[in-house]
Amino acid sequence: MRKEPLVNGSVYHIFTKSIAGYRVFRKKSDYKRFVEMLKFYRHESPPMKFSVYLTLSDKEHYYQNHLLTKGYLVEIIAYCMMPTHIHLVLKQLKSSGIVTFMKIMLDSYTRYFNLKNKRKGPLWQGRFKSVLIDRDEYLLHLTRYIHLNPVSDNLIEKPEDWSYSSYPEYLDISRQGICNFPDSIMLTPDEYKKFVENRKDYQRSLTRIKHLLLE
């Protein structure tokens, strides 16, 4: 049991990382699979297994005609997959929706990863962490922090070059259709891009000294 139950209608920053800094996303196909899982498993009681869904010749047609008829466990506001960890911003819609969503997601990816890499055992470090986001201003700044993660870790130079976050959706570059944008993030794509890029160098400098900030 979690000490404080997650509340319907509330928004949370969800964070989970791999055991001992293990690289859980190694290839583009790993990242792409997880992105598809986000879209699939946010629905309540999908009518088929995800592995079967991936084999469909017209997944989008099936999604529009079958999955969209199902309710949502969560709304996904923002996400970013990193080599060793995951950031999500989720709004809970159903009781225990976030817990259910995260358990299915992480268990499913673990089975896939272990089978693919001939590995056994857990992949993730205990329970996911959650922080309630109770201010619109905090939510806006949090999405920026998440979208700048790949830049801060020197994986890329420009955040839009990271295909495994919701940033391309925020810039209206991607048509993934995963994110629900709350009214508190009422910036145009150009305005949001400026908002993010104005903080890029500062956030990178914080990353260099974050071990000091934690002392």
C-alpha cells in the first residue's frame, strides 16, 4: 500500500528508474515500443494483448474503432524516456488508475526486455515515485524540466531532436496523439519552444552540480 492514495482528478509527476543504473532502453525499437505502450495501456481493459495489437496491419484503424471506445485510466500530460529512467506527468481518472497503469506498463516492458535480452529478474528499482502537482505554474515548469532531460544529460543538443518525449507533440511536430494538454499550458508551439529553450543552458549547469545540491 502507498502511504497516501493517489486521488482521482489530481496530476502527479511519476518517476521510475532501473536497478543500479541499468540501461533499459538500448535501441530505437525499445523506445518506440514504450511509446506505443503508453498510448495502448492508458485505456481501461484493452480488448486484446499488446503483443497481438503490434502485429495488426492497420493498428490505427483498430485503435480508433476499438480502443477509443474504452475509458481511460489516466491522461498523459507529458513523458520522457531516458536510457535508465522514465518521467511521466499523469492525471488519474479512475480509482487506482495510476498504480494499475504503471504496474501493467512496467511489467509488460520487463517481460519484453528480458525475453529479448535473454535475461531474468526485475528491471525497475522498487515502486515508482510520485509527487502531487498542485499548482499550474509548477506543472508548466515541470514539463519543461522533463523535456530538457535529454539535453541536460548531453544526449542531444536540441530537445526536439529527442523522439522519445512528448516535446514534439508540444511543438505540433508529432501526431502521436498521446498527450492531453491541460488549460494551464496555454502556450502556442512557438511560445512553448521559447519557454523551454530559454532555460536550456541553466538546466544543464544545474545537472552538473546536482550532487552538490543534494548534500
